[in-house]
Amino acid sequence: MITLEGVQKQYSDDVAIGPVNVQIPTGGITALVGPNGAGKSTLLTMIGRLLAIDSGTVKIGQMDVSNAKSKDLAKIISTLRQENHFVTRLTVRQLVGFGRFPYSGGRLTAEDEEIISKYIDFLGLRPLEGRFLDQLSGGQRQRAYVAMVLCQETEHVLLDEPLNNLDIAHSVEMMQHLHNAARELGRTIVIVLHDINFAARYADYICAAKDGQIVAFGTAEEIMRDDLLTEIFNTPVKVIEGPNGPLATYH
Ligand code: ADP
Ligand code: MG
């Protein structure tokens, strides 16, 4: 369980995130949704301690994130940020290998190499493993970054808009990979999603943010309601019954 209590970030006099109180259950996928500027990335980076909180506490299980040693934290939580995906003369395999850093300190063991191969295969990157990142499409690169984060083998995985740059087929595929990571590998995945319909289809829980606050938390059935989504996204939304569950329509 990830527990946020009174978590706040004050960027300026007029931009503040929180105070946020929320509990993210262990296991499965929790989707963080909401309009641009709602505070999703801020919340995610504070949970993973990539951004300091001004007040409140973040706990992962019993561990207080603010006081944890970096090495201990890196073994229980990994984060894929929304931006700053550096593109360099690094191969896919080398990038994924960075995920092992908290364990290997840079010297990869045979066991690390096996684990790297496992996640390269898991994301279908085997044919691309020797390619440099600047020789990949945006979507292929995105998959390589997700493989790196999963390769860290942390119980908790935070992903900020990992479907960016992916076409529909690869978005579906990515969500199936993440679903499998949650189910088969027992991970707790918190994922910022742009598309509420992907959240409804693949997430176990949906957490909706707006204006720096969490305004709703529940299952897809609980969140996929006309009034709630219209309010969250500031535009008329109508929920219809799709072939695989509720679908939001908005234009
Ligand atoms: P989201 O990910 O939901 O789009 P963000 O967490 O990125 O939202 O941003 C929330 C709010 O905080 C926005 O109004 C944004 O402009 C502001 N913000 C984000 N980062 C900074 C920063 N480093 N300095 C000042 N304001 C920021
Ligand atoms: Mg964001």
C-alpha cells in the first residue's frame, strides 16, 4: 500500500498541489487520470521522491519515503518520468541494464544479464536490443524505457504517460504487458494515463486528479459516470456501454 497523508507541493503563490490524502492498494494497476496541469506528474514524482514534498508524508508499506536511504528506496520503487527520456548512443540492452544499477552498482553479473534478457523479451525488444536509442521510433524507445524500469524489479512501479508516442496497437500491447506485470510478477503499478478509456479497460482502480486535488478514487464502474467525468475533464462526457465495458465519449 502506498499512503499519502497531507502531501503538499507549493510551486508558487498561485500553484499548489494538495494537500492530498490517498491510499493506493497493493497489487494491480491504479490509473492516475485528470486534465493537463491537474498535478498528476507532481504527485507521481513526489511518491517516488524525485521531487521533495513540502509537507505531509508518503509511505510505501511501512517505509517513510522522505527518510529512506536511496539504495533501499530504489529496491522497492522505480519511476518512469514523463519527460527527460535522454536519447544517446546507448543500445536498448545497455539502457535496460541501467535498471540493474541499484543491485549491481554498474558491474553486471550473469544473473543481472539474465534479468535484462527477461525484460527485453517481456517487452518484445529482442530484435532491437543491439540498436542505439536514436535509431528507434518513439514507440520503440518508449518500450525500452518501460523495460528499464521493470528491470529494476521493484514491487512498486510508477509510470508517467507511458503510452505517449504509441499508436493504438502498441498502446494496447503495452497495457497488456503491464497487466501481466501486475498479475504474473505481482507488481503494484501506478500509471498516469491520458486516455480515460484505457484506464477504464485496464486499471483495477482509477484515481482522478483535478486542480491539485484527488477528486475521486474507485473502480472503473464507480468512476465511469457522465457527471463525474464531465466535472473532472471540464467538457461534456457521455459514458456508453462498449463491448468490453464502459466507454467515455466526448465529441
Ligand atoms: P499534470 O501532470 O497533471 O499535467 P503537473 O503535475 O505537471 O500536472 O503540473 C501541475 C501544476 O504545477 C501545473 O499548473 C504546472 O504548471 C505546475 N508546475 C509543474 N511543475 C512546476 C515547476 N517545476 N515549477 C512551477 N510550477 C510547476
Ligand atoms: Mg504530467
